[in-house]
Amino acid sequence: MIRTPKRQNVLPANLPPRGLSRIEAAAYVGVSPSTFDKMVAAGHMPSPKRINTRVVWDRTKLDEAFTLLPGDDGRQDDPWSDVTA
């Protein structure tokens, strides 16, 4: 039997895949899969693309959506903003 390499082993280490599974997409943005599902449903994360039978999230669209999430402005929602060295 001929074994084909897994998708992750085909790409060079410095070239991440463009399409991510649900589990990979959730890990990529740093949340659980169930939280990721809620974020997609709420429109905070992009909808997936369907490629034949596979459902994948575009990594660049995840980056864009992540950038738009609140909390990156360094205001009071950052618990470390008042800490001095």
C-alpha cells in the first residue's frame, strides 16, 4: 500500500496552510472550537469556504477578523495597563 503524506507534512515549515479546518482555525485565533463556532455565528469570524466536501477557513480572512476584534487599543480592558516596572 502506498502511503501519502498528511497535508501538514507536504508544505515547508515556513509556509502555513491557507485553508484551515474548524479545529485549526479555532486554535489559530486562540479559542476553543465551540467559542469559535459562536464567533462565526455572531459574525466576529468569517464563514468557511467549501472545497468539494471539505469546509475550510481562509487564514487571511481570520487575520482580518482578528484585527477587528475589540480590546487591542490598550485601554482599561487591559489588566496590565496600570502596572509599572
